[in-house]
Amino acid sequence: MDERTRAEVERAEAAIVEHYPRLVRLAYLVLPPLMGRHRRVLTAHGLVQRALPWRARRRRPDGGLPAQRGPAAESGYDLVRLRTLRLALAYEGRQGLGLPAVPVVWGLRLFPRAGGADELALDQALSAVPAAVRAAIGLWHLEGLDEDAARAVLARAGIEDPDAAQRAAGQLDRETGAGAVTLLNSGEFDPCTVQTRPTDLLRRRQRVRTSVALAAVVAIGAVVAGVPGGDGDRAGHAETAAQQALDPARLLRTPNEQWADTSRVDFTAWPARGRQAGDKKLLARALRVWAAPPADARITAAADTSTRPPDHPPQLLYAGLIDNVMVVVLHDGERLVRYAEPEDATPSLHFARVDGADLTSGAALVIGRGNGWMRYLLAPWISDIAVRDLLAAGAPAHGLHVAPDGVTDRIPTPPAADAGCGRWPVAQFRSSTRIVDAVANPAFLLTDLDDLVPVHLTYLPPPPSDDRPGSGPREATDPAALAGLAHTACQLRSLRGAGVRSVNTWAFASQQLPENGGSATWVCTRADTWRGPGSVTVQFLPPATRPADPGRIAGRAANTAACSRFGPHVVGDVHWQAKSGKWYLLAAGSREVGGIDATGGVRATGTSATLAAPAGQNAAAEVVGRLRGGGSVRALRP
């Protein structure tokens, strides 16, 4: 136990009171993003309050002399900052194992204020690095420490290799640019300025009820803390909250036109639709099955999506009959839950994370699915929808009928992993003219990957375009994008059921092949998940005989920032055979790569972003790209 003198404890207490928001923001940044924003907020507050050290109770022996003075005592703020860091770092890889319980706020979910695309991209990049790197970034940009001071704090906090942590932080810092300081100090990363969900959907009377209920819980909790038998009282309040969450009369319903009058265009803006939206018996069954699924119920959840029961009344999105199956769709602020009740069969539940949804990723959900087909339920801001085949880039899209309640006709599903890939159906959406001014391109593509929410497809063209991951992807609806996706679409099958939010295809390099072999394109396909981390696949696309000829896999990586605005440097390599029968090692890098070196079984050096060197068919080689601004990047391995 870290015991201190009374003076030290008093200085620490004063530092916590004075710098409380600053300490909580640092703890929130270091905690694992996979905890979820609600849990991170509560945990960050709890850790800072636990950072106050204990007062020493030991006394020196009678007649003993006072201890000799040592080094100057550290400041109260340095002490609590160090203790906060240690507590937050302890959560890395140990979530829920022997760690203190997190406070519970019944009926509410707490989140920092939502930021824009830049804040979301930074949050995703931070989720892909270890806690030590996030701590280094926090000490630089939140605490204002230089590298030497930050290194000392990291070492005292128990980080084994502070230098490695700072190097990784420096790399991420260079990729984020000068805006990282501003972004980390924005509301997106401020756990002291929080908003509750789903209060933005409640009418004035409901908001008053929520405020009164919350005040009552806080007041009763303060009394219970000092009254024997308080555990029973808390259990009673928990039971009351759970009962309210299962009451169909308390389901939240958004007014039909609210989506056109709000700056938050996501699932919270969806109105309740479907002929059975007023069927309280059906809604009650759906809520009961969600809270306590039968033993034989079929439960499906996207990757890292909780199936916990509702802890507050959720929002109703749909209730109706879809192909002889009663379907109810609910939204609790973080997740979509689809309840399906077939005739004379056990009901099923499908869970998917949708926190941080936007105009495109919140544009549709899968309302029904069958053998080789599916139906979408569309957002109220979608004006029309068409279906096209990604493997037939030149073929026109065909319009799709939509019922008055927003349910589409059947759409063919993409082929299964064990089937041939002769087609890849996607849906092309167009946003309503009432919000078209808010987006550069009102048309966008979504594809089904077996999750409850379809995946947004985007594209970045090849050089000499000025585009790169940092400039933001384009909607994949123009002819060049469709032609590029035709070669890579079938690789999407490997992402089924992985909780993918969006897939961006970046043509990062073009290369003239040896022996007049034509021009090849190098592509990095990045899949970002709803939980944050992303995976990438690098493909080599030689001149194609047919428009939909697939590329060759050159490299893969999981849980990486590569091919994003925070990892804009990439290199790939393959062995390629010319028409003469001769084999070559081909390599290419993104536009900041100024040279490429191959070592091992192949030794060659190039002074540009591409390399072609004679090599045996199976000659092993290590390929490294040299960046123009210094540093290097290794080729991804298959």
C-alpha cells in the first residue's frame, strides 16, 4: 500500500480537486478502447478518485530521531498523475480480471460528446496501439511534457520499454499531424463533459422524469452508503430499472420528421415503423426474450458485441411481419437488436454494435434474410435505392421497390465463402434532397457481409491523384471506382460476420511491368470495424484479361493503422512471371516511399516507389521501403 505523510496526502487531495478534469481525461485516453465509451467514462472517474494515497499510520520508535531528509518531495499533482497512470495501465489486457468493479448508473448510458470524422479516425488509431503508447501521447499533448520528462513518468508508471513506447507514439503523432493536440483536447475525449443516451429522444416530460429519477437514485444512493442493509435497497432499485426496461409502454419512439431537424443523423433519428408497432404483446415478448433468452433460442452477435439485457427502455425502430416472420428491431444507443419470431419456431436474436453511426453507416439494416436473399429497412432520409453487380462495373444499376414502411423488395446476397464468385450484388443508396447539401456525394454503396448492418464501400484512386488516406475516401460510385472494386470484391468474403463498419479500397501505386508486360496496380483494402481496430489486405492487380479478374494477395495485417490516415505508408511485394517465363520480384510503395531495398534471397535496390528485380520463383526476400522524410516501412506479409 502506498502510504504517505499527512502533508503529502493533503497536497494530493488538493491536486485532484484542482485538476480533476485533466486527470480524468488522461485516464480515459489510456484505458482500453474495447471497454466501450460508457465503461471507460465511469472507470476513468473511479481511477482518479482512487488515486488519492493512504496516510501513513506508522510511528517512529519512542525517543527515535526524525528521519533524515532525502530528495525533495514530489508535488501533489505529480503523485496523483503517476498513480492514475498506474491504475489505468493495469487494465491493459486484464479487463474484468481482479480489477475493481465499475460504478453503475441505472437507466442511462454516458458518453463524451460525439466528434467529427477527424476525432473518430484518431480514436480508431489510438485503439490499435498499446496503452503505453496512448500514455506517451497523453503525457505529450495533454500534460505538455517533453520526451525526457514523459520517459521518466512512463518508467515510474511501470512501462518496461518507455523508449519503444515513445517511438511508436512519435510515429502515430507524425501520421496524425499537428491537429492531434486539438483533437485530444476536444469534447470527443472529454469524459467530464458527457451526454446521456437515449435522452436526446425523449420529449420534455420524459426528460423531466429521467432527471427526477436520476436525482432520486443519487440521493438514495448517498443514504444507502451509510445505512445497514443498503445492498438490499440497491438491489431493489436495480430490479425496478430492469422492470422499466421490459415495459413496452416505455419504449422510446422518435417523431417521424425528427431526422430532418437534427444534426445527429443516425439510428437515433429513425422513427418507429411497421404495422405491429403498437402491438404491446409482441413488443413485450421481444423484450422478455432479450432479457432472458430461452435455452434453445438462436443468438447471433457481431464481433465484440455484448448480448447483455437492456438496462433502460430502448428505442423502437420497427415491428411487423416480414416474410411470415414477426420482426422487432430495437436500439439501445449502442446496439441494434433484431428479434425474429417465426411461426411455430423458437425466436432468435441478432445483436450488432452501431455506436458512432452516421449518414451512411446508419442508412439501412437487414430486416429479413432467407436462402440467397435479404431485405433492407431503410433510414427515413434515403430517397431511392438500386441494386448493381460489382463484378459487372459497366452494367447499370436497377431500381428497387420500397414499401411505405421502408422495407425493400428482396435483394440477392453475395456468394458464400464456399461458392463460386460469379457476382457480387450491392445496394446503391441516394440521400434525400433535404440533407443533400450536407454531403459531397449523395450516392453511396453498401454491401451485405452477414451482419445486421451493411458495410459502407469507399475508394481512393491511384497516382498521380493527390488522394491518400489522410485526404478522406471517396464514395465508390464513379466508373473508375467501380472498375477498381470489380477486381477486389470477391475478397470481401473473408470479412463476413466480423463486425465491419466500412471497407476502403486504396489504389496506392501503379507499376510498369518488365518486358513490356503492361501496367499493374497495387491496392490496399482496409476494413474498419465498429469496435475500432482495422485489418488490411494488399493485392497486386496485373493487366486483366477480363474486367473482374481477381488480384493476387500480397500481404495482410490485423489490428493495424496501415492504409488509414494514421498509417498512410504501405509497401507490397510479389513474385511475377513474364511471358518469357522469367521470374521477377516486384515491389511497390505508396507515394511517400522514395526507394525500396530487397535483401535475403534477392538483393536489389531501387530509387523510386517501385522495384522490379530478377528473382527465382520461390526466392525469399525481405522488402523495405525508404520514406522520403526519413524512416522505413516493411512490406506486409501474406
